[in-house]
Amino acid sequence: MSRFSCLLWLEEVSSTQDFLKEREGLNCVVCAKKQTLGRGRYGRSWHSDEGGLYLSFALQEELKDEQTLPLVIALSVCQMLEDYGFLTSIKWVNDVYIMGKKVCGVLVEKLKNRSIVGIGINVNQKAFPQNLSATSMFLASGKEYSTVCVLLSLLDKIEKHLNILKEKGFKAFRDDIKRRLLFLDQEVIIHTNPPTLGILKDISEEGYLILLTAQGEKKIISGDITLRGIIG
């Protein structure tokens, strides 16, 4: 039986993540046309006007390599977008880019007995605030898309990938994700305390970045990544 046999579609919600977190027994994919308090990593605001696809679902099962879940979900988004003809890349650890701009963000929140996965995809938006380096499927192609078709295609990819993740672990996805890594073989800054500077060389079997630094290879477990000299 599919994990995603139940869909709940809302016109507007503060956040699909919060809606699902507040309803522990609800085993549905919660979708919304608009969020008033959408958010990403570190509580950052996620622009969630109409035209996008915003969804969350809960995972009750134990998954191998659960810390790599955002990367596997991001790969699912990439493959869905590639079916529509887009060239994609993954900005570690949870963003999907097309044409150098963000088109999707993934948020995984671990609770006591389950994980809540949130995904925001820019589908048919015609414009974004000037301070956002964002795009949509429409802006990148000039075509409008059915959000329902996008959703069903994405859930099919995620379903298959979760089964593989549970059976084989993250190593089954490592090469596909590495090929799509934004900034691969370029000099980057990891914005930790203190910042780490190096050339992005690889991704480990645990989903960590491998940087070639002045001190040698270093594994990066967390932090924001940008090209050297670029903020954002």
C-alpha cells in the first residue's frame, strides 16, 4: 500500500508543517495553495504565495541514514523536474535549483516518534520579491503546469526512493546526487563558526560534503554553502 494514498488539499494554511505537527494521528499528505507562515531551515521565511505547491507528510518508519533524507527528497524533486525537461542541481543540503535560481526547498523536522517532511516547489508564480534569488517552473519555461500533475509525479518519485533508502541506504543515491551538486569542483565557503573555505570535491556515504581545504580533506556535517565571494 502506498504511503501517499490520502491527500488533503487546503486553500490556505499557516504552514503545512505546523498543520501536520499539530495532528499526530493524521496520516495524509497535506497540500496547500498558499501558506501565510511558510518556513525553511533555521526558521527562515519561505515565500508561499499562490502558484506554488506546498506539501508536508509524516514518516513513521525507521529509515537507514535518516540524516540524508533531505538530499534524497531533493533528488526526487530533481528527477520530477527533469521529466518536464529542466536541468537541475542540488544546493546541499536541501535546495533544488534550475537556471541558477532556487525552485524548491525541502525541510525535514524530526519529532519524538516521526519525521515531518515539507516541500515547497515554485510552479506557476509569475514574479518574486527582488531580494529573492528564486524562479518557478513557469518563469523558466514560459509554460503553466498542473500542480496536481506535479504533485502526483513527485510523490511517485518519493515513494520509490523511500523504499530504496529503507532497503539499501544512502549509498544507492550518492552518485546521482553528486552529479547534480551545485558548486562541485568550485571554491566555496561553508558558513559555520568559524567559516570553512575549500574546494567542493565530493559527498560522503553519510551525505556529508567533502571539501579540499588548506589543511587537507574535511567532512562538513552542516552549514550553509555559497561560492567564495558570493552571499546567498
